[in-house]
Amino acid sequence: MQVSISDLKDHVGQKVELKGWVYNSRSSGKIKFLLLRDGSGLCQCIFFRGECDQNSFENFKDLSQEACVRVVGEVRADPRNPGTFELGAESFEILSGSVDYPISPKEHGADFLLNHRHLWLRSKKQWATVRVRSEIKKAIIDFFDGRGFTNTDSPIFTPNAAEGTTTLFETQYFDEKAYLAQTGQLYAEATAAAFGKVYTFGPTFRAEKSKTRRHLIEFWMVEPEVAFADLNDNIQLANEMTEYIVQRTIKNRAEELRILERDVSKLEKVKGEFPRIHYKEAVEMIQKENPDFVDGNDFGAPDEAIISSKFDTPVFVHHFPTAIKAFYMKEDPEDSKYCLSVDMLAPEGYGELIGGSQREDNIEILDAKIKAHDLNPDDFAWYRDLRRYGSFQHSGFGMGLERTVAWICGTPHIRETIPFPRMYGRHYP
């Protein structure tokens, strides 16, 4: 009976067949050890002389790292590690060999590993990170689907900029110019008028010539948009979503977080209502440690680190200066110097995970902002229609999946949070 490693707990005392790849192997006299992986987990297969067939015992030396094998044996509980299981092997068969596998236990440089990303993914920590990523994606979808949101897809090719013209990837769309989407937000605003509560979830692109540990050229974003929601509603939704995905990941991916050596006690604090501070309060915090910071500027990574260091949970910074935010963000009616915007900063120096706002719903003000940002009004004719035909108060945000994965996993560099990262200067493999 062929089973997966993750299902061994249901077959204790039974003879089963495992198929997978050699993670490593070693011999010690009359006993030999094979650590097998099959994609669902790792299992130690133990070969005792006299308990396994003679050919398997003698041919054990032919096993090599990442060879594909079939192993037959009896499932038993591992007495040294409660809750884990091993295989008392009776035989094995090499299904496909592996010669001179390039990734060995020795240290390899980042360029080498990224050039071999297609193989690096087989390593234990990379496997665990992608498993956590998968859990977070599923948690996000379940969170919104469970609250009556409709998932609506936004296009990859767009005729206009949403997050500024300096980070656009331009492409030819037959006889016209088009751009790779920076965000699905503008389209989510349109579908929110049709369905009330919506979210988009997919890849987005920013042509940023940045090589920091927090930037990717292609990354995934989830972007909810809610009709009749104000800024406070928006912050509350972001708070509840973040708590949900963190606590669910702790529960469902405990083994993967253990492999990653993540200090889960820090994630366990991500509960309840997160702190909320006005931009002006954040500036005061920064200037105490960095007197050169200019009030009115946007935050860089060091500034975000100063703010987040004061809190054990994520923190919301709201009411950023209007001048530094996107054209679609609504001005504060009590002080037009600020807009109804919000960023959520993660603790431990992981920076901004969420950016959002209440949207400008007045067409005259929106048109003036489009002009002030030197954008072509004709490119936004369809977007402006949303304010012509039944305009409504609405809010939304975007959360970067890869930064969220990096924070929850405790991964120092964002390149390890997606199977095949696209970064400035790198798009191979």
C-alpha cells in the first residue's frame, strides 16, 4: 500500500510503500539510516541487517542525495520523538539516480543558491517557508470568503498607472502601449460597486531598481475593497485579517515554523486590537532617534524600524500627508494637509505589510488630483465613471504576501518567500 509520509500516523504497525527522494543517508555497522522526503514531510527509514533483504542492505551504498527511491517497510512510532513516525525498512529500489547533486550540506553563496533555485526548493527550510506561504494564502482566502466577500480578478495588462509612473513596466499591446499591473485596486473599486465587498488576490509588478531585502519586482497582493466603509472600518478589517492568518498559521504549521527556528512566542502576541498612531505621533518617535527626519516626508526602512521597535504587535500609522500619497486617497475633511490613509508596520523590523485608505469619492476633487499628479484624465475615464454614477464612500487596502510570509517565518530576505523570485537584475530560473 503506497502512502505519503504525512499519513504515516494512520498506518502504525502496517506494511507500507513510500516513494520519494533521498534527503541524506548514513551507515553505522549493522544499521543504516535513510532520511526520505516525499514533499509532504521527512521520514527516517531504518535498515537492520537481518530485518531487511540482503540485497537492499548491500546496495545501500549506491544511494545518493536526491536519488528517487521506493522503500517498503513497517510503520512504527519513533520512541525518541513523540508524535513522529519512522519506517522499519524491509527493502528499497532506486527508481532514478542522482549524480553529483550540486547543493550539498556545505555553505553556498546567495548567487549560487538562486541560480539553483529549482533545486534549492528541496532544502528543508525552503520547503518549510513555501508550506507556510501556502497556509497564509489559504487563510487569506478563507478569511474573506467567510465574511461574505466576493473574489474578483483584476487584469495584468492595464492602460494606466495607479501607484505612480516611475515604477511601471511598459509593454506593447498590439498597436497600443500597456503596463503590467502595479495593483488591482482600481478594478476592485469598480467591482465593489457591483458586489459590495470584494477582494483581488494575484501578482503585481513594480519596476523598482532596488536590491534591498524587502523588495521584489513581481509579488502577490491581496486587496479587499468595501463599499460604505470608512478609514476606521478599513483599519479594523486589516487588524482582524492579520490576527486570523497569524494565529491560524501558528496552529496549522507548527512543524514548519519549528524547522525555520521561528520564535513563535512573538507571533502569539499578535492578538486583539493593534496600536494606532497618527503620522504626527510617528514623526515625534522618529525624531527622538533621528533628528534629521523631516516632518512631511514618507518613511524609509530605518524610520519604520524605529516605530515598530516600540511595539510587540503590528502598529497602524494613519493620516499621512496628502502630498506624499496616491491621488485616489481622500483628504481629511478636518485638515486637508493629511489624507485618510493607513500603513500597518510589522514588528521586528519587517516594515510595511499593509497600505490602504478611504478613497476619494468626489469627482471634482478626483479630477483635480489626477491633474495635479500629471496623469492623463482620458486614461482614467472608466475610473471617473465610478464617481459619476452613484458615487459612494468606500475603503480598501493592499497586503504584500511575500513581506507577510517573511515576517511570520522570521526569514531575513524576501527572496526566500516565493518559489521563483524576480528581483532587480535577476529573472533566472
